[in-house]
Amino acid sequence: MPRRPRREILYDGCYAHIFSRSLQGQFVFQEEEDFGYFKNLLGRTKKQYAYQIYHYCVMNTHFHLAVAMDRLIEFSKALKEIKEGYTRWFRRKYGGDGPLWRGRFGSQLIENETYLLACGLYIESNPVRAGMVQKAEDWLHSSSRHYLLGQCDRLVDPYDVPAREKAEQASHGIDFQRGRAIGSKLFVLHVQQNTLQD
């Protein structure tokens, strides 16, 4: 079945889980400088294209963002600029040619702030699940240090963060890697009924 256009899933002003993976699991972030350059791209584009980042994690082979987008079309331009800009940087530094990323970015619509935090906790625990660190806040390239250690992070925008316990309860049974939406069963069902499946 054809993939439904992204504008019919996401919309202006929505919350969304955004993710993108490298081709064939290639390490596209290899050194601290690489992570820093990518995060600078995020910081620059979110000012230019008016979107907000509430949670993020940059891993060696992929990245996750929990965002709000003022205008979907502008956000799509920002992601294109980020991925293309980072590809140019990577190729200048490491050589080679061709794309780094596996197609367009993946996305899931997020129902509200409770599920935004639930998604954020999932995003920030990626390095723990991958066995790279013991605790989420030990990973230097995510928003967890902002929330758990109170460290200033210029990439993270403020929002009304709900109780962590409520978000953890809400996250039970949610697939943060597949599906169109993150939210209550009714919300997910509504989104599924109103969009075509891949």
C-alpha cells in the first residue's frame, strides 16, 4: 500500500517523535566533534525554522527527537537541511560518497505532554538499552542531563513537564519504534483509522 503523505499524519503545532537511522548501521557519529557539529545544526535550524526540541538523543548510528513544530512544512525543511548538512560535513571529514541516512525521517504523532515525557524517557534511555552507559545521564549527547542533573542545555525548550510516574505508567504497552502514534489506546486507534498503513 502506498505511504500516506506526512502532512496527513503530522500537522502544524503537533508534538512528534522524530527519528532517523544511518544506512546499514554505519557509525555516522564517531568522535565528539561529530556529535557537536550535529547538535549545532539542530540549534541553528530550530531558531531558523521555529520548532521546539523537548527531548533528544544522538547515538552513533541514529538520532531521536521529541519536538513540537509550528509549521510542518518548515520542520521538514529543517530536517532536510540537518541531514544534508551533516552528510556534507561527514564526507569532507571522512571521505566517501553517497547518502548516510536510510530514507526520509520516521515520525510518530504524540497525543499530549504526558506521552511527550513518556517518549522523552524512552529516547533518553536508548544508550542504557544499548549497553553503552549504566545510567541515562551518563550519556553526553542527550537531554537526560538537563532533566536529571539540572544542567543547562541550549537545545532543550521548556514545557510543562508532567509527573514522571504518570508518564512511566502511560508508557506501558507503547511501541516507540513502530506505528503512527504515541498516546492512549483511543488516540492511537483514531490515528490508525484516519491514516493508511504502510
